[in-house]
Amino acid sequence: MTAVTAVEHTMPAVCEEPRLRSLNPATGDLVAELPLHTPAQVHDAVDQARRAAAYWSALNWRERRRALLRWAARLVRDADVLCELVHAENGKPAEDAYLELALALGHIRWSARHAGQAVAARRVSPGVLMANCQARVERHPLGVIGVIGPWNYPVNTPMGSITYALAAGNTVVFKPSEHTPAVAKFYVDAFAAANPTLPDGVLTAVFGEGGTGAALVASGADLIAFTGSAATGKKVMAAAAEQLTPVLMELGGKDPVIVAEDADVTAAAEAVAWGAMSNAGQTCIGVERVYVERPVAERFLTALRDELQGIRAGDAYGPMTVPDQIDVVRRHLTGALEAGGTALVGGLDALRPPYVDPVVLVDVPESHPAVREETFGPLVVVRTVDDAEEAVRLANGTRFGLGATVFSRRHGQAIARRLRCGTVSVNAMLAYAAIPALPFGGVGDSGFGRIHGLEGLLTFTRTQAIARRRFPVPGMTLPTFRRSPAAMRLLRTALTRIHGRAR
């Protein structure tokens, strides 16, 4: 059997035509053909997920944990097949696909093991005036979560929503990118195969292009978790607002690296080379800007150039998954050179579709789109600054605020706290992305809401406050037309004693 059809599970009935064709970005060869779901079929999938939610949410968190861990074990067993499928459909080397799978498995395990902590009810103090009551805060699943995922990390990125939503007791309808649908089908089918006694609809995939995603947004799902560009995210938000459907936005980035004068320059250059070029730069938290303090700038640029010697697309990393993205890289590169920038590494000859070799630019005006807009390709801009103060100011100078990295032996934490972004690594590249307990998300044009960690689990729950009167206090009931003068005198005395003095 092929990788795509190795594992099957029941889905709402679909027509044989039209079909969604998935192509290898390096060769153009057909990888898979999958159903192209209509809006009606997307709504059917959400209805099925809502029926399944009654069963799934009724399980306790330990039972859901076992189901998720069975899924992880199944993915480990089929890791070679899945990673080869990622290589074929996304283009990244199989080793990088294994690294991505490792991150996804970490999220499955962490969310499964910690969901009980997130959903546990807690008692809170009722206060003096309501001392005869018990006060509790409970958290419940939202219901059906619609997840719209990207193509650049087709396994790990969607898992940041899918696994945490499932662990919190929700069911999920997942619309993957039209560029990587076979990868999504594989691991969604693996969930069903690992849990054959679960009802259909706990985790379902629907396939298609933008219209399929729009149908999911309009389907009545209880939350839409979207990963993609800021421009598309705004359209999703506008559509979701029609039904007041809450949204979680994980959008793009223009992530900076600050290299302080006390940094380990060699380590910083090695990290920037990988952070900027891996996955062909198609990483929302990839390095796109570097601000290096003047005393170490020359050494850093030399080390970065040396680090990228021999690094070539098609060998160290794969092709551009989406051909249109090459046009963005070309526009930023040519415009930056025309604006006075210099290519330290690469240049126009780095563009050899479907591949783009590493490009490092210096002396690019800070106002240029190559510095201010997301490139999403293997191009990084390096600027020399006088001090950390200037580096922080420039790093915070775009509308994006997803991730950042600081290299400094003595001041890394202090610099990190001044950066306007959701996640920061100090003296390591993308360290936060490999720690499931850390929440992930951005500010500004990088989105809002959090996935991963305890905050990610809470994202997929609703809060309910419950107050229960344990016993009546004769003559002291205040919310009544029959309240006594004595009750009001006691209330005035209590307010004076509790709030009458500032202390």
C-alpha cells in the first residue's frame, strides 16, 4: 500500500471528483490525490465531531492521555514512512522531518500528561460577605476546534493546536494546507488506527484550498486555530466575527537576533546560519534580521560567511515548497541590492528555482521591505549597531513580534526582557520551540493567543464559575426585597472595617 492509503478511517461521504493533487515541490511528481471537500461536507465533518465530542469529553483526562500516547506510539512505529512522506510533499530532508516529528511527539506527550492539571477544578475564597458559600472555578472543553494548518512544518505546527485541544477534551476538524494534505491524512489516520474503539469524528481531516478553510470558519466550530500569514489571518478573523467564533492566530514573523559584544561569536554565527537557512528559510520563527554590536561585527560576519561555505539548497535543505515564495525572495533581494545593500553571501545567482541558496545581505536600509516584511526564504539581513540599546530599538521596530534570539554571556536575560515578542532564546537557537512546557505565540502582526504549555491547554477550555450557598444565615440575606435593617447596619460596619483604611 502507498503511504497515503496505508491507514484509513471513516469520514463523511465524499465524491470522487474533484480531487486535490499534491505534488513534490522539487520534481513536480504527483505525491497523492485526495478528496476535495465541499462546504457541505466540511459542515458534515463538524457535525460528526460534535457528536463525537459528547463521548470524548466524557472520558476522564487519564483515558484521553492513553489515547494520545497510543497515537504517539503509532507514529513512532511508522516514523520512516511518515518522514519520507514529509520529504516528498514538503521537500525538506528526511532528517529534518525526523526532527520535526520529534518535536510533535514531545507535544503529544506533554499535553497528554498535563491536561489534568489544566482542567482541574479549584476552590477560591468566597470572601467575608459570602462566607456561607463555596466558590469554585471549573474548566470545560470548548467543543469542536477547527484547526487550519500550514505547509512549512506540516507535522509539528498543527500539533501545537491539535494535541492540546484533544487533551483538553475537545474534538478537532483539521484543514491542512493544500500543499501537504497527504502528511496530514497520514497522521490523522494513524490516530484512528491507534484508537479503533473511539467514535469517528474525534480527529477528522478535511481537504481543499482556501474555500475549504472558509467553510470550516463558517461551520459553527467553537474556536478556529489558524496558522498562516497576517493577511490571511485578518480574513479568517473577519469571517469568524460573523458568528462571534473566537480565534487563535499564529501568524508570521520577522525574527531578530541580537549579538552583543560579549557573545560567543562562533556559536552565534553557527546558530544564525542554521536558523536563517534551515527549511529553506520557510520558518515563522526563522532568523531574518541580525543586529550585531560593532566591536564583534567583523568577526561575526567572517564566521557567518565561513559557516555557510558549501551550504547549498538541494543538499543541506530542500526546495521552496511554494513556487510563489521565490518571487518574494527575488523582490526583497533585488530591491535591497538596488537600495545600496551588499551581498556578503550569495546574490541573484542564488535563485535557481525551485531552490534558493543562502543569501546574507549587509548595509540594507532599515526602512526597506527586506528588513520590515516577512521574506520566508533563506535570506538574512545583518546590521552593525553601536550598542545593545540600538539593537533592541531596531529589533522592536517592525509590526511583527513572534520570536527572537539573544547572544550575550552576561546580559542575555536583561536584553531578552526588553524585546517585544512572545518567545526568546538566549545563547541558543529556537530553544523555546523544543520545550513543550513553554507557551508559544506572538504579538502585533504575529498574532495572539497561545499554544503549547499550560497556557496552550487553557486556550482550548472555557471557564465556568460556580457559587453554592452551603447554609443560610437567618436575617442576613441581602439580595432580597425583605432584607432587614439589621443586615444593612452589619453591612455598613463590615465595609468600614474591611475597606475603611488603606493598608
